[in-house]
Amino acid sequence: PPSLSSTLKPEVIVDMAVATPNLKIYTFSKTTTWKWDEIAIATGGKFFPLTSNSTEMYSGLIEILDDICSPAN
């Protein structure tokens, strides 16, 4: 059988995510080669680099929580 990565393309994910009301995708990744940044940005979410720096990772998580918990969202 075909692998998931050969059948599930970033463009398909973007199309499905954009068509889903009130969905924002936030991604953490060491690389943008699978277009994690484009998927996040297309939905109004955000891409965060995945690092071993706990302060940076915590800051990214807090930014997500601030965004999703704000009254405007």
C-alpha cells in the first residue's frame, strides 16, 4: 500500500483546513520542508521552530494559548 506521506500532500491539508470554520493550525517543526509553515499560515495559525530551548518552546505555547483564549477568537 502507498505510504501516508505519498498520498497526503500539504496542499490537501491546507484546502481541508481552510474549508473548516474556526480552525487555526499551529505547528512546531525542525524543518519547513513538509510545508508546516505554509499550513499554519494559511489557516491563520503560526509556525514555530522546534528547538531544544525550553524557554523558546514555552514562549510559543503561551503565544498559542493567548491567541486561542482571547475574546476576539
